[in-house]
Amino acid sequence: MATVVLHNVSKVYPDGVHAVRNISLDIQDREFIVLVGPSGCGKTTTLRMVAGLEEISSGTLAIDGRVVNAVAPKDRDIAMVFQNYALYPHMSVYKNMAFSLQMRRRELKLSRRQIDQRVREAAAILGLTDYLDRRPKALSGGQRQRVAVGRAIVRNPKAFLFDEPLSNLDAKLRVETRAEIKRLHLRLNTTTIYVTHDQEEAMTLGDRIVVMKDGVIQQCAPPLEVYERPVNMFVAGFVGTPPMNFFTGCLKNGADFIISPPNSPCQQLRLPPRLAACAGDAQRPLVLGVRPEALSPENTGRFSGELNSLQVRTGVIEPLGDKVDVHFALGGQDRFACRTDSAHAGQIKPTDPLTLHISLDHCHLFDPDDGGRNISLPQRMQ
Ligand code: ATP
């Protein structure tokens, strides 16, 4: 087990693509860190630099306190699990798992018995004992991925690196295997860096999640902190499904937020003192960020207060079981959503006008002129 510390790390590919820009990350021993962000944001490049598969253009990478920029991948004592499993098709599960140890048996000072013991222990942990003699083609996708994980476990590495390991699995298996990876981490406690573009996977797995965009870290924090206190509009919009609603408006009289949708009447919200104070005397447009669950067709206690509702038009309705997502339009724009209890949504019909109450205490204010910065966070978090 190990700490992994990146200090001002950048990557410029030979063709000039600046894939990672000056990122610094202090990963604790035993921590589970998830790198998440849209395609092309630099997650895989970062992981491959940690693995030693990609050269670092500038900055330093230290594993367990030792700078390893120039250390070969095989000498970094790190095991990587890839999206495509990368199993040897002609070898049995047992051989696939034992292979890397057998190749370096003398160097690692391992006896055949010790290798056998490690493979069987890993197989038992992963529920693969009955499959040790099979070839990969006779396994399901989930089982293949477990073999790939097993191959990493037997090496007893200082850290695990996972590159989108669940992308090839169907939705149900993805959720099951996700839970297995989490159980495995609780059991082995090995420092783990995990790459995914799926924010839900990131939220459920990470001790901390690192949200990236265009090669830059936007926010690094525990999942709930990222969800409840996103530092900017990008993070707020990326984490959470359906995404946060953004309403552009202007402040009037210090506390009223006026939304002026095109071709429809203005709507006025009375901001709570906390939000009004953050806005100061801003004369420019600001963006009010409202999570779908902070909207409700019912004016329950949480949503009470004067001037806390929006007049909207109902769009698509998506039942989810105990909850329902009600999509809606405000003026000409129809990209908003409210998540509410199914019991509150029984009477709502597509295209009907609808009053939605907002729990304004749970909202955020963003400044579009300042990179979408969340100005409603305490100063130390911005
Ligand atoms: P994805 O989720 O699609 O895998 P990612 O966040 O992992 O994306 P990277 O694969 O790290 O992103 O790519 C970051 C940027 O670097 C992208 O613009 C990509 O096109 C570019 N890139 C990746 N590999 C190379 C390469 N070998 N040569 C040049 N550019 C590259």
C-alpha cells in the first residue's frame, strides 16, 4: 500500500495536444480515488502516467515518497486493470492469473507454492475457484473482468489502477461488479485510482472524486461534498442525474431574482438572505442552480415561503418507482427537470401548466462571467 502524489503534472503529446495541465493530487495510503469527467478530459492519460505507460512532460510523480518519473512500469509495483480485460485467450483462468508472477518468479523470490497459494486465494475472493481451468472465451463478461482483477490482486501491488473496468458490461452487471470492487477495496485496503466517465460510478465508489475538464482538475472532494457544494457550473452540471437546473436571471432590490424567459412573463423569486448576500449588488446576470429534488409540485414545509415558485409547462414524465422525473419548460427552454415523490405527481399531465415550488435554501448562485464560479460557497471553498 502506498501514497501517490502528483505535483504540477502535465502531459503534452508529440503532436502538441495538451492532454493534462498542471495537476496536483495527494492520494492517501489506502484511499479510493476516482478520476471522472467527459471524454477527452485527460483521465486515462493521467492514469497511464501513474502506471508509467506514458511519459510525464513536466512535474513529478511520487509513489510512497519516491519520485518515479523515470522508473519503468514493471518496477513501480502497481497493477492496472483495463477496460478490455487484456486476458491471454489461449491460457486458462489459472494461468492468466499466475502468468505475471511466474515470469518474474526469481526476481520476486516466490516459490511455485506461493504463487499457487496467491492465485487460489484471489480466485476465492473473486468467486472464480470453479473456473480456474476455463479459457476466457468460456466466461461471461463479468467473470472475465474478475479474472483481470484477480491478475492484479495476485501481484499484491502497492496500488491498483482501474481504467473504465466496467464499460463492457451490461447495466445490471455493472452495478453488481461495482459493488464487488467496493467490497474488494474494503477487504484489501489497497490504494486505488479508478477512471470512469460515469458520474454515478464515481459517486458510489470514491472516497474522493476528482472531476476533470480539458486536462484540468475542477474539484477534488468526497462525493457528497462535490454534489452539495460544486465549485462551478461545470461540476454542478456534470454530477447528478438529472443534472442541476440552471436559471439565468438578474438581482433586483438586493434579494429578488428575476428570470426573464424569452416570449413569456418574468418570474420572481425571493432569495434567502444567505444567497442574496453572496450576490452583493451584482448588476450582471447570474445563474441560479437548482437540483431537480429541490423542486416540488407540492408546497410542503421544506418548500414554503413567499415568492418561491415557478410557473412552468410540463414536458415528458418519467416514472422511476417511488420517484418520478417531471421534465418541464420555462419560456422557450425545455431542458429542466424536477424529481419528486410519485405520490406528488399523480395528477400531472404532459403539456399542462404546472407550479413548481423551490427549496431555495438548497440552491446555488453561479457567476457566468467568472468561469461559472459558485459564488454561494463559503470563500475558503471557492
Ligand atoms: P476517454 O474517456 O474518451 O478515454 P479521457 O478523459 O481518458 O477520455 P484521454 O484519453 O486522457 O482522455 O485524452 C486526453 C486528450 O489527449 C484527448 O484530447 C485525446 O485526444 C488526446 N490524446 C490521447 N492520447 C493521445 C496520443 N497518444 N496522442 C495524441 N493525443 C492523444
